[in-house]
Amino acid sequence: MAAPVPEGDPFAAAMGEAVQMAIMARRLVMAVADAVRRQQQRRQKGREEELPPAEQAVSEAATEVTRLVPADLATTLMGGADWPQTAQQLVALRRAGVDLGELLPRVGDIAMMVRDAVAANTARTVRERTGEWERMLRETLPAGPVREAILASPTWPDIAATMARLDERGADVRQALAAAHNEGVGVDQAVARALAADPAPAASRDAKASYGPLTIGLDLPKDLDLSDRARALRQLAISPAENERYSRWVLEAMPGREREAGLLLSHRQWPLVAARMAQMETESKPVREHLTRLMADTSWEQGSASKTGARLMEAATDALRRPLGEAAASRVKVSTTAARAQSATLDPTKRQAAGKSATPAEPGTAAHRQQSGPVPSRGRTR
């Protein structure tokens, strides 16, 4: 419960709101940390450990919070209705190997940053747009288990709503999210150390098999799992609505060829094509114009019928990557060896990198795109 605010005192009211927003930021960080802890335990043990009893957790956590969190935030935090749940999360993190003496001061710094930003910008109001936050998460955080754990967490809708409210009050959500992600990575590593596991697993079989022309320039997670379509789409940050839209565009681009379009859409590696279409939307490129090439050049029909889906995968990738205006006859042949050597699979603990295509070093070799810095907000193809 927040401290009472003297009636008619606008400054006190503004500060009270700022403290509340700081507590929301703290909840965002804790939700991210708890989601990572759960994901790490599922990955290493096959199950999540039960949270400690609330009464016991409140007693254990209160001393640490009072000692390590700024007084105004600690008072508001422990007076909130969700304090027992927060205490359970804190104790669970400590038991999983996280040093609260290091975590809580950093969480406090993030909350203070938000508090100060809101206090300086209390007049700003914007329309709530929680649907944007999954895209912001993808653009702000690198591919890997931390990002997947957040999106797959049952608390994700609450995290998105919290991000929207923080933005509404003038806080820099990207900065807060990036800081929270760094703490999540620390949690990931701490839990992994406690479980005597490597926090950075080797590339999965699907990730290795996908290196090459299909993934040039894409943000490919190391633990890519194409055997589970829903999970693969989550790993590549493709929402169900986006996947449905991209599937519809393929069907529209291949009128009268629904069976062949179905072979492309049902192919095991379809999520990679969907990811490329999503990337093109981010870059405001005309995805549907590129897809019309699937009927303009039907060389994918030639060959064994059992391999039609695989040929359509290659044709779709080429149609999407080749600049408009470049004739099909001049299609660049990609060196698979060179492409595999430069495939942009990212280490989950490092910042996401994506950008413009590099100029090929020699004819016949297409290089992966390399660029540092944040990804621009996605535009929508009309």
C-alpha cells in the first residue's frame, strides 16, 4: 500500500505516482528473473521447484529488502498486496543460487531510474498499446533462452501491461528492459552454476542444419527446435497472428496452387521463412511483392515431387532476399560453405546484432548481415 498523499499537494501526488511506477519496474525485473529461473530449472531438471511457503518467505525476505532497497521503495513494496508473492520469488531465487546482495541493489537502481523519469514527466500520457510490447522485446533483447523464457512465461501478459504503463508515465522502457535482461542473464548463469550446468548450451541440431542460405541475416537462436512448430515460432518471435498473416500472403501469392503452397507452409523449416518475412516487415520492405515471384518463376516445379516442399523453401527464400527488379535469370548462387561459416546465430548472453547486408567478398558468395545497434521498429506491409 502506498503512503498517504496530502490532499491538494500536486508535488506529493506526482512523487507518489513515481514511487508506484518504480514498484512496477521492480515487478518487471522480478517477473523476468523468476521466468528465467523457472526456464532454467525446467531445462536442467525437467520440472520447476515449488515456491517456499508465503509466511516463511515473508519473514526471510523482509530483512534483505529493508537492508538493500531504498527506504521509500522498500516501504511501498512490503506494503503491497503482492508482497507475499514477491517474497516467495526472492527466496526461490536465493535458493537457486542468486546472490540477493548483488541482485537487489541493481533492481533498486532500475526502480530509482524509473521513479526519477516518471517524476520528471508526470504530464505525459499516451494510449495504452500492450500489443506492441512483444515486438519491442524482440527488438531490444537478443535471441536465446532468456527472451524465450519471458515470452513463454504465464506472466508475460502482466509483463507487457506493466511495460505499457511504465511507457505511459514517461519511463524509458527499452532502457529498463535491457537492464532487466542483464539481470535475467545473471540469474540464468547463477542458477546454471548452482545446477552445475553450462548456461550457454551448444547449438542444437536444427540450428546447425539451418545455417546457410535459409538463415543469412536472420537472428537465429542457438537452441532452435523445429520439431515443435509453436516453440520454433516463439523462439523466432513470430506471434500466432503474424504466422497466420504470412501464411495467408503465401496462399494469395499462389492462386490455384493451394496444394503446393500447403507444402511450403507445412515444411519443417517454414518458421525460417516466416522469420525472414517478419524481418522484411521491420525494414518496411514489400513482402507480398516479393512473394509474387513464386508464380513468376516456377522452376521449383522441376524435379522429384517428394522434394517440391524443399525446392519451394529455397525459392521462397530467394524470392524474399533478391532485390526487386533483379531478374530471376540472374539469381546469385550462394556458396553453402561460405554461408554456413557466416551464419548469424547469436550467443544468448550477447546483444542482438542485425542490419544491412554486407557486400559479397567475391561473386557467388553471399555474406550474412552484420550491424550493431538496435533494430528499427517494424513497419507493416499493406
